[in-house]
Amino acid sequence: MKKIKRKNLELLSEIVKLMGFKKVSFLTAQEHDEIIAFTRSATHAIAVSLVNSDSEKYDTNRFIRGFLSGI
């Protein structure tokens, strides 16, 4: 993979800041993948919790049976 030139990163950073972002972070591919894996897992856990939060009124388990059994 080609190394990205510093001036290109600086230009990209300035464009992003002009769009309204306060902070720009540059990550390695490995760091990016770890963060995405964590955030995907966290949002999935929150969604399952919300689905299960009202099991007395709704049969929400029918939506997650496959997930819980590993299917």
C-alpha cells in the first residue's frame, strides 16, 4: 500500500474541519478495525436490551431466539 503524503493528510484534515468537525484523528487500519468492532458490538447489545425491555407486554423473544441460541 502506498504511503500517504503528509501534505495530503493536512489538506484532508483542513477540509474536514471546514465541514464542522472539531477534531481529526488518523488511525492505523488495525486501530480502525478494533474501534469499529467494539462499537458494532456495543450497539448490538443495546438493541437486544431494548427489545427485551418490555417482555411482559410483547413476546420480544421471538425476534432474538436465533441470536441467543447461536443460530
